[in-house]
Amino acid sequence: MTPKLIAPSLLAADFGNLQRDIEMVNSSEADWFHIDIMDGVFVPNISYGMPVLEAINKHAKKTLDVHLMIVDPDRYIKDFARLGAHNLTVHFEACTHLHRTLQVIKSEGMKAGVAINPHTNIDLLKDIINDIDLVLIMSVNPGFGGQSFIENTHKKIRQLKELIIQNAAETLIEIDGGVSDQNAAELCKAGADILVAGSFVFKAENPLDTIQNLRKLANS
Ligand code: DX5
Ligand code: ZN
């Protein structure tokens, strides 16, 4: 069986020691770097942008999984491709012409992801599921790390898994927000393929062990 993946979110890293934290992830059992870009408009917070992604790309040796929490993401697709993003995820709620946006992301050589907010129904993905490489289910309201996991997510994972199977799609399911050793195993059993974890990894006493344990739980 394909292994379930762990994607530490650099939002919770120590930005004063960003290279150190990137090297930690490089040497860990983590699979992807999760990179949260926030514009202060789509979400009520601003994280970091292009120059920081460029710096991350210089040191990171694993897949760069970029999560855009910005309005009108079409403006920057080419820039993110140039800066080394492997996966580019846009928000369903931020795209008027989602089908077109996904085609452009793919034409730039990246995997195309769609993120959905906690209030967005899985059924809205029915007509687009076969065009999506990855659906990111937000299990907190986007904008901040360290929030509590929204339990309704479990139901959404099962619904999405069913939709993927019904359509014979190859879409991966990624869960973002409030992931910890308390829910990792259950999320993956419900159908999640990738778990994003910010605070749980970077605020841990031993991030390397924490990643290893999370990956073990995800694949249990
Ligand atoms: C929130 C971001 C998440 C965040 C997760 O808007 O999309 O990726 O970093 O942080 P934790 O794991 O602390 O909930
Ligand atoms: Zn994220």
C-alpha cells in the first residue's frame, strides 16, 4: 500500500533559525514541506511570501507543498512554479474559474491542489474532482497555526473518499490543521493520504521523534 505522508508546516518553525528547522525536516522521516502563503485578505493574517519561499527552496530537499491562502491566486501561478513549488494548492472559495486555474497550474508542471474551508461542502467538488491532484481539507479555519481540530472533518474525509472512488479519480486527500498523535491514525483510516502538522511538530521537545511517531501512527 502507498505510505501515508507527513508534511510539517513551516508556519510553526522558528523564523530566526529557519535554515536549522529546514535541515531538521530534511533529516527527518517527513515527506513534504508544507508552506502556507497568506495575504491578509483571504485570511486575517499575513505569513510570508516569495523571498522567503526562495530561501526555503535553497535548503529544502523534499517536495515543496505550497498552500495559497490568497485571493485571485491566478496572478502568481507562474511565480510559484519558478520559485520551485511542486504542489500548488488554491482555495476553492478564492477561485471564480477553478477549472481554468487548475489547468494553468498543471501546464506550469506542478500538481494542482484545491483547499476547502470547514464550511465548504464536499459535493461542490463533484464536477471538478477528476481535474484535481490533491484536495486539502481544512480541519481548522485557515489563517493561524495552533488551533483545535474540527471534528466534522472525519465525515468530510469519508465523503471525499467516496466521491474519489465513484469517479475513479486519483486525487489525494490532505488534512491541514490541528493534526496530532491524537487523531493521525483515525484520519488516515478514514482515507487521508497526507497529514500536515505545524505546532505539533515544531513546538515538540523532540521534533524528529515526533515526526517519526506521527508517520508510524499514520501508517498503522
Ligand atoms: C493554517 C495553515 C496550516 C497551519 C497548521 O491556516 O494552513 O498549515 O500551519 O498548523 P497546526 O498544525 O498548528 O494546526
Ligand atoms: Zn496549510
